Amino acid sequence: VQGPVRSIDVRARITQNLINVPSVLNWRATATDADAVHYKADAVADKAAERGATAYLNVLRAEARIAAREADSSLAAELLDIAKQQVAAGVGIALDVTRAESQLADTRARLIATRGDRDRSVLQLRHELSLADGTPLVITDSLRQPSAADVMNREEEILQRALNTRADYRAAVTQSDGARMHARAAVAERLPAISLYADHGSNGKETERMLGTYSYGVQVSLPIFDGLHLESRKAEEAARAREAEVTARDTKRQVETDVRTAMISLASAREEVAAAQSRLVLAEQEVDQARERFRQGVSGNADVITASMTLNSARDLVIDALTTYHLARVALASAQGATTLLQ
């Protein structure tokens, strides 16, 4: 038969992998990487919660300062009224009135400045909470005093809880596991891959009946030489695994440092609150005694003004100590990865 001879060949081929260790390991490593990404998202959310809690405490501090400045203004107005009454009765001097007016003007100026600080703190809180400017925001809480319920547990328990719940540490550990699995997959690429194949089709001339042809079998693929690509990939994945392992160890040490630092700050803040409250009680007694002496005409209002300034400082000291205490609580909760559970 002299050609050309027209022949038709219709064929389908199906291949199914049976054993491919690198693909399985890469699939498991990719799933681990996905878990690490979820943990990182949780860590970002916890940091956002920490910023929101800090902004909320700044608002509470500003509200407390406003209440303190209003109390200062009331005391200054009372001193001015007493000074005017004594001048009218002929037992006082005009200097006392001038001092009282100056003190009242100073307290009102501080009140205005404190209200500005409060408004800026509220804006920052709205920003952290992603609230629109027109959204109602009512602050009903205040800087509460330390209670017995805030007593810390043992350091080992807190550290273990932090290592179990801290999202960034869990992300680092998971990422290290995934990097090691990627390195194992790179090493396993030297292993043979086994697959089944099936080839089925029809072949024949246009004018004759098509004959069915088929073949089935097992195929083994073994990489022999690829220009040192596999060796380079193994070295790269091994380096990434070592880097991820170092990052996990460093993150663990950072978690332990954060927890211990927050515990020290919290314990110190509790003592600062107690000392500041003692100072406030003494300052209030000093003001009461000086005011009574001024009301009786024994002394001028200079002593009362000096005592009131000491009282102002004592009030600010208590407010700052309470704010530091609650910030330490936020820091400890953040160190444990539990800021969203803080009350």
C-alpha cells in the first residue's frame, strides 16, 4: 500500500498518583501555614483591643481630672465668698479677695484645659472603636479602686496560661512546624513517585472500522538530575526552618518577659494607689484645718490656697496611680493574650 494513508486516532489518558510524599507533606505544611495566619490575625485583634482599652482608660482619667478640677473650683469659689464676707465685715483685707480670685481663675483655666484633654481622648477612643463622629458614646464607668478579686495567681500559672493563649506565640510555633514540614517535603522530593495510568482510544483508517486500543500500568518517576535545583531547595527550606525555630524561641522569651514585667508593674501600681490615697486623706485634712482657721479669722487665705494646691496635686496623684494600675492590668491581660476578656 502506497501512502499517504489517512489514519484516525482518538485517545484518552488518565493518570492518578498513588504515592507522592512531597505533595502530601507540602499539603500538610500549607494547612499549618493557614493556621499560623489565623493566629496572626488573632494577635492583631488582641493588639487592637489593647489600644482600645488604653484609649478608654485615658477617657476615664480625663473624666476623673474634670471632677477633680470642678471640686477645686468649688473650693476656690467658697474661699472667695469667705474673703468677701470678711472684708465686708471689716475683719479681712483686700489681698485675701485678690488671692481667692486668682486661685479661682487658675482652677477654671485648668478645668477648661482638662475638658479639652477629655474631648481629644474621646476622639481617640472613637478612632480605636471605628465609631463615626455622630454615633452616641456615653461613658458610664470610672477608675475603680483595686479589689481583692484582682489578686494575681502564681507566676507559673500565669506564664503557662500566656503560652497557651498568646496568639503571636502560637503563630510562631505553628509557623515553625510548617517550616519544618516544608523542609521535609524538600528532602522527600528525591523519593520516587508512583502512579497508575490508563490509556484508551480508537485507531483506524477512515474507510475501515476503528479498532480499540488500550494500555494500563504502573508508572514510577524518579528525579535523576535537575541542575541541583532540589539541593538548592533543600538548603533554602532548611534555612527557613531554622529561622522560624529561632523566632519561636525568641517569641517565647518575649512572652515570659512581658508577663513578668506586667506583674511587677501591677504590684507596684497597687502600692502606689495605697500611698496616693493616704496622701489625699492628709491633704484633705490640711485643707479643712486651714479653711477653718481662715473662717475664724486666725489667718489669711494664703495657707488655705497653699493647702488647696497640695490637695490638687494629691488628687492628680491618685488619678494617675489608678490609671497606672488599670494600664498594668491591661498590660498583663495583653501579655496573656486575653485583653478581650478583661473587665
